[in-house]
Amino acid sequence: MANVATITDTPSAGLHTYTVTATREGCGSNTASTSVTVQAPTAITGQPVSATKCAGESVTFSVSATGDGLTYQWRKNGANIPGATGSSLAIAAVAVADASRSTTRVRFK
């Protein structure tokens, strides 16, 4: 029957190594180790701010986030905007067709 050790506390972000030693009385022991990397939780620390612009003007939206290995995807009316994968979205000359609800999705790898 296997024995299970459960770790109930949440370790801090970073690399953690766990080691187990199995011993059989009179027969010696054997040790094995394994590692787990705990990533810091992703948090959006700065929301994009809405803007009102005249046709032809430029506008830039930005989002700031914390966490490891973040990726970004800007969306317009629920659809991904091709190539808009940075923390900022710049529109050089807005048009009436740009009036919409844009969102961004921040993910960690």
C-alpha cells in the first residue's frame, strides 16, 4: 500500500525541491527528489482607459499586469485583433468603424 504525504500550505513563488527517503530496516535506503516551480499569480494592475476621439485622430490603450510569462491578446467585439499581442494597442487613425468595446486577455504561460 502506498503512503501519501500531503503538503497543505501554499509555497511562495519560485523553485521548490522536495526530497523523499525510503528506508527498509536492515536493507538500506534510497532517496529521490523532484522539483516544482510555483508561478506568481497573474494580476491586472492597470486597466485600459476609455477614450473619445474624432475620426482620423490616434489613440493608444494600455494594460499593465504582473506575473510570470504573460501573454496579451486584444479583442474587438469579442474577436481577436490579429497581431495585437502586446500590452498596448495603438490605432493610428480611428474611424467610425473602430467605435466598439475592446477588451484584452492577459494569460500566463
